[in-house]
Amino acid sequence: MDKIDDSAVTVDAIGLLCPLPVLRARKRLQALAPGTLLRLLASDPAAVIDVPHFCHEAGHGFLGSEACGDHQIYLIRKGG
């Protein structure tokens, strides 16, 4: 994943277990304009599967993920 845009909205879900990281992302995305980037920080091992699946089902763009120490960073573009 390329350098993450500094204008991305960040949701910190580190330490939360399934389904809370996806629920936090969904709630935050509801208030954002289409095309806005969301950076989700999560340490739940299930998020690797859950986040891309959520994006596909909800019509958001899953732009990728990368490891960052003890957690992952997921980049999502809100669908419209």
C-alpha cells in the first residue's frame, strides 16, 4: 500500500475484537462524504477477513492493508 493520505479520517479500533472494528468503521463512514478515505487501525486477527468483506458488501472501496507493529492499517474509500 502506498503512503496513506494524511487527510484520511482515522478510526482506532486497536484492542477491540470482532465485530467491533468493522462496526466502528461502518458508524464513522456513515457521516463521511462519498470518496472520503478512512484509515482503520485494528489488531483483531479476524479483521483481515472482515474488513475487505464489509467493504465489498457495503459498496466501499478496500484500498489495501499493511502491518504496523502489533496492528494492521486498513484503508477504505467511502462508496457513493
